[in-house]
Amino acid sequence: MTYCVGLYLRDGLVLLSDTRTNAGVDHISVFCKMQVEEVPGERVLAMLSAGNLAITQAVWNRLQEGVELSGVRHTLRSVPNMFRAAQLVGQAVRDVFAADGEALKAQEVRFDISLMLGGQIAGEAPRLFLVYAAGNFIEATADTPFLQIGEHKYGKPILDRAVSFDTALVDGVKLVLISMDSTLRSNLTVGLPVDLLVYRADSFAVTLRKRLTEEDAYLRIIREGWSSALRQAYLEMPRPDWVP
Amino acid sequence: MTYCVGLYLRDGLVLLSDTRTNAGVDHISVFCKMQVEEVPGERVLAMLSAGNLAITQAVWNRLQEGVELSGVRHTLRSVPNMFRAAQLVGQAVRDVFAADGEALKAQEVRFDISLMLGGQIAGEAPRLFLVYAAGNFIEATADTPFLQIGEHKYGKPILDRAVSFDTALVDGVKLVLISMDSTLRSNLTVGLPVDLLVYRADSFAVTLRKRLTEEDAYLRIIREGWSSALRQAYLEMPRPDWVP
């Protein structure tokens, strides 16, 4: 499995993905699930992926070669805006399904893919999308300022409670790492290292891209700190006085 | 869906179940998912259920009528120990599958059931089991002193971090309510009220059985308190100093 989370904030975007892929529990590898396209001064786009690795890599390869959208061949470096970018990713997913869907079905392999696409292209504000296996997509809004793909349940409670559109980027980094930590702790199929991307709105350049390994000092602070903070918070909650 | 959680502690058992059943999102009802058998001075058993309501009710009805195990008809009031009780529940599940499995398959309804069985019968210590749809089962131990059925992921991180075999019953109550709250908050198919059972080891009588509704004062403390405790804990974590 995989866990990827994206925050859509007033100040920009915070994206985090784990790197574990597994074909069974005895075949585990590290793959980066975050692909970035940057044209400084003009656009930054990042695509995060969950699901079957062969399918997600096929989608990314097609996107790099160019995908036809309404008769015109585009890449993420040429689409005019983020809506077209999401359509392009969706079309790439549909193209892979058209090419491989039948063969996968014959082997009883599910066409399992979900993607997150975030970024900004000059002329509009940053946007964040979740693209489904059918190639259709939804977009994060200020009401629901985060999206998740993959193994999303363990890390959702903290996001539900603490993320708002006005969360600062630096706090967003803290939150996605806490959310990832809950997932890492409870599910073996999500694993370190993790890839982080921070994008400050209207900067049109990657603000920060960083891989955090097990040895990373801040990640350790989060991992140990959050566990003891949770235990402390639970200890400080009042006890029920009606338990005999 | 459903969320049920059981703690297996040195001092006894703490069991909690929600009450929401749904057939689609527009058909929601309240059903108690916790059934209790008590023979004061001799035994207390509680069964918690998740899955298809018709199947879980069929299992409980069969258990009340009596189920044949190795040629002898038993109920949960007559089995000699908890291992036999778990076998009896597993046999009831298999009997329902034998009776209804084919008809369910014809309607493409999955044979979806999982059960938790906890309690104590005089002569041995309290025990806690999780019974699968195949009728086989696992048992909680001091190493892993909790079991969950149904929508278990949202409420797992706090249990992974805070429950140990030496947790006091009163703290166990706090923990299962926090775990339930995370689930309620993040998943609509799990709903209030919740049913709580506390069993103190070697008491051979239900220590506490209580339904907590939305109006319950302590449940409110947990729900509001845990949300703000989580937010507070996140705010108190150090910020990364490397985010530009």
C-alpha cells in the first residue's frame, strides 16, 4: 500500500508521500511516489501516486511522452492551466486502461490507481486534485483543505481536527508528518523514507523538496514526540467517575 | 459499518460497540451489537458483532437455541470454558453459512461477519476472542491486549500507543471511548449511541453496562476534550526550522 497526503492551504501546498511498495509482504521495495515538474517562474506541478506500481509508472511515462487531449498533444509542462493538467492526468490513466486493462483483467489484477496532482500555473491560484482510476477527479477546496490517497484512515483523525485553509505551511509540514506517523505506526505496508514537497503560493518554484529518512532528526522528534504527546493527552483526560 | 473494540487487561475486560447499521447511506438504524449472558457467580460472556445484520442476528438466535458441538447441544450458558464458547460461536457462524450461504451468494451478498467474544467462566481467567466468518478464531494476549472488528483503522493509533495489559479498567474505559471518538468523527457509518461493558476479573458478574448517548456528560468531555487535546498536542510539537 501507500499513504500520500496533500494540504491545500491559503499559503500554498504541502505534499507528502511514503516510499514503500510491496508485492506481498515478502517483496518490499522503495520507490519514490512523487513526481515533480518545474518551470521556474511559470509553473510547479507534483503528482503523487497510490496503487499498482506498473500502472502508476505507465501513467507517468505517458505524461512525459505527451498525451492527446482534444486532439492536441500535451505534457504537464505545456498544459495551459491546472484543470487541463488534471484532465491530462485523467486521460493518461484512461490510455493506460485502454492499453493494459484487458490483459490485467485476464490475470485478475485490479486496475488499482489513484493520483494526487497539485501545483500552480501562472495565471491562476494553486490547486490540488485527486484523480481516480476512471480518470475523473475532484478538487480540494477551503472547506476540505486536504486530500489523501492509499492507506488514509489511520492518519485522518488528526487532519479532520487540526487542518484548516489558514494553517501555515510550517504547521502543515508538522501535520502531514504526524498524519504519516500514525499510518507508519499502525500499518506495515506504509514505510519510510518519506518525500516532502512544500510549495509557497505564487513562488512558481519548489519551495522545499526533502526526503526524510529514519535518521532525520526532526522526523524522530515527531515520531517520539507524537507518541508521548498522545499518551500524555490521554492521561490528562478526566477519568470517568462512574466506573466501579 | 460498525466499530467494536475490546481490551484484554490484567484487571478484566472493557468492551465497547457502536449501534449504527446501514443499508446504504439513506437507510440508517440503531441496533445493539453487544449481547450479554450472565450467570452470577459463575460466568459472564459478551458477544460483539460487525458485518451483515441478518447474519449476526442469525448467529445470536442459533446460540440462544443451542448449537451442536461434537455431538452435544450447547448454549453460551452451558459450555464448560471460554475456548468451547469461542468454538460454539464459530460453529454457529458455520451453521448460518451452511443454511444461508448459497442464497446470499445468488444475490451477490458477501458472507460478511466478524465477532468478538469476551468473558470469564469459573475455573479460568478472563479471555477475549475474535471469531472470523470462517468460524475460526484468534485470542488476545498480554502482548496484544486489544482486538477490534469493523471500521478499525481510525481508532487504532491511540490503542497502539497507549494500551498495555496493565492499563487499569477505568483508563481502559477512557481509551476505548477515545478510540471510538476518532472513528465516529472520521466515518459516518459508525454512530452513537455506544454500548459499554466493563468486567472486573473474578467478579463473575457484569461490573458495568452502560449506554452512552450524545447527551452523556462524560462522552461529551471525551469528545470535546480529545479534539482540543489533539490540537493542543500538535501545537506544542516543535516546528521544523528548515521550512523556508
